[in-house]
Amino acid sequence: MKNERTYYDKVHRWGKISSISALAMMLSVPIAICLYFDIWPSAAGVFKGLLKIVPLFWTVAIIEVITYAPLLGAGGTYLSFVTGNISNLKLPCGLNAMENAGVRANSEEGEVISTIAIAASAITTTLVIALGVVVFSPLLPYLTAEESFFAPAFKQILPALFGALAAGYFGKYFKISILPIAVGIVVLIFAPKLPVGTLIPITVIFSLLGAHIMYKKKLV
Amino acid sequence: MDFKESGFMYLLGGLVVLFVTGQSFFFLIRAWKQGLKLGLPKQKLKGTLASSVLFTLAPALAILATVITLAGALGLVVPWIRLTVIGNISYEVTAAQSILEAFGVPGGLAVEITDKEVFAAAVWVMTIGSVLPLILMPLFLKKIQAKIGKALNSNAKWSDLMSAAAFIGLIAAFIARAVAGAGDENIVGDGAGVLSIIALLSSIAFMLSFELICRKFDLKWLEPFAMPLSMLLAMLLAALASQTLPESFVTIEWRG
């Protein structure tokens, strides 16, 4: 128990340091651009642009930190929120790894496995993008261009990814899966354009509520 | 030379990549050591690493594709930086579009930005729009996780069920989108339709078959790859379907 406490404490200390350094690094990019090109955009213009996105983006950020933190573990959360692409990449990746390794999400083994998976995923993504930008940028349009053979495949990444993930999970937890899927479909029938980022908190809340009620009624 | 892709901009991009990979390696090594200390077999840690890399390849290529998409307006380097740190496609496109509208640039993202002031403003808005998690985490993450951890540890069966339910809620949102969500009307194949259903159902079928094969022939080494392989095969099938089936059929998207 003592060992567990110290590992988590360490992760949080590293996490705090790395988040603050990441914040400083991110802000230094626009500052460096302004200094180097010696051009400072009008604050009013920037503010006007921010006004449109910040209310939405920042609300989603708060919900995301609260929703994903328990699923990703401590190390996984710090890494995921620095590198992004969480719901479509880091979370399913961590999920898959914990499922394969047969460890529980909220155990120390789960913490370790999810951190390894998310770190590996972050490194792979970063290197693929960097290599792509430097080496493959002339080639990539041929892969993803409208007329390329692979173009339709790239548009179906998410159904393909979540289908495979669902096959593993729904088999084991069939009863509690029906409600959130039904809720998701019903919501989209009435609001087909709802972004998936907004739909996630809704289906997660219904899934948690449904599972909790079934547990209380001894149905699962 | 285009200022958006000058040596200075590439230098900035390189530094960001160094930071992100360095941080990830740091956490990876610490977690690996802790895993060994906890008595997790090395084989399991290696399996986790290998399957995560494979799992990430296709989505990483998709992210690369979005970098290229945004590069038309912003040059290669800024989308590269933004999608390496926190960024995701829907945020970055919205943020960039919003600043172009604020500065009254006609054509929005479809047109290359040539004004340095607009360019700098876009970088500011894209950055500030997405930094909030980096402020929230150092302040609250430990408290959030301590609270949740306490609630979860008091009842193991309930807590396992709850974490499974949270995962399932996430998966359900994407399944629902593949079944009933409208896509971007400018992108064929983005909304729910024949192709999204083919991809969804075939990846479920591939996954179930892999699981069956693994169990029947006791192929432990294959297990970590079942999921990434199912995903890639389903994508390939979607590409094949759109080549071989009649176009009027595969392009059906019932929600637009």
C-alpha cells in the first residue's frame, strides 16, 4: 500500500511539472512567431476570434478532464492531455491494452499498462506526423486524395476502430451496453449534426446511470 | 521562401516534437520499471508496447492527412505543431476558421493565408483555445483521482462495472454516430451510411473471429494484435467495397 502511494505521488509530481512545461512551450510558439516576424496582431481581433470558440472549447475541456481522468489513469491522463486526440486514439488504445493484459482500470497494474500504451501511442503519432511532414508530404495527397483507392478507408477509421473495440466489450457487458447505444442513436435521430464530442458525455452519463441501477436491482 | 514554412518555423516544430517525445519516453520508462517491480511479466509489457504502436499507425496517418488538409491555408508547420500538442482536427479547423472570420478574410480556410498578422493571430487563437487542460490538470487532477479512487476502492465489483460502463458509454457514442450521425456535407463517406455500417459490422466480425481463433488454437501472441488488425482489415474492406460495389449504393448516407 505504501509503495502504491509513493508511485502515484511521483506520477502526479512529474505530471504537474510536465503539464506546466508543456503550457509554457505551447505559449512560446505564438510568442516566438510574433517576435521573429516582428508582428503583433490586434488584441481586439484575437479576442473576437477567441470569443467564438473559447466558451465551447473550455467547457468541453472541463468535462473531458473529469470524464477521462478515471479511465486513463494518472500518467495516462497527463500524457493524453498534452498530446491530444484522446477519444479517437489515446483512450481506445489504453483500453485495448488493459483489456489484453487483463488488468483493472483502477488498479496500479492498470495505471502502469495504460501509461505504457498511451506513451507508445503518443510517440508513434508524433513520429509519424513528423516523418510525414518532412518526408511524405509530397506523397500523402495520393494516399488520401478523393480518387485514391485508400481514401474511403481513411474515412471509416472511427467505425472500424470502435467496432473492434465494441466486439470485445459488448460481449462481456451486453446488458449494460443496450441503453447507451439506444440513447446515442435516439439523440442523433433528433440532432444528427451533434458533434461526437458533445454526444460522449451524454452516452457516458446514461451508461453509468443504467449500470448503477441494474447493479442496485441485482440485474448484473 | 514562404514565411509559413521557413527554417525558423521548422525549428519551432522540431523543438515541440522533441519535447513531446521526451515527455512520453520519460513516462514510458518510469511505468515500465514500475510494472516490473509490480511483478508484471516482461512479455506482457512488450505485448502492450507492440500492439499500441500497431494500433496507432492508421489513426496517426489520418491525423497526418488533416495536417496536410490544413496546410493549404496555414502552411505545413503550424498544423503540424498544433496536432502534435493537444490538437485535434475539429478544434483546429474551427479555431482557424473563427479567426479568419474575425479578421474578415474572404474564403476562410480554403485560401492560403499570406498576411503575417492574420497568421500570427490564428496561431494565438488555436493555442489559447486548447490550453485549458494544461492549467486544470496540475491544479485538480490529483484531487479528482483521489476522490474517485476512494469511491471505487470501497466496492470492487461496483467499481469494475462502473469503469466498464464509462468505456461503453464512450464506445456507444461512436457506434451511434456510425449508425445515425450526419457527416460533413462536403465529405463523401463522413456521415452514417452504407460504408460506415460495412466498416462497423465487419470490424466486429473480424474481432470475434480473431478471438475465436486465438482461443481455439491457443495463440497467445496473436491476442494483442487482434484489435488493430480487425480495424485495418475493416478499413481495407470498406475501400474494396467502394471500388467494387455500384457507386449509387455505396455512397448512400441516410443522414446526409
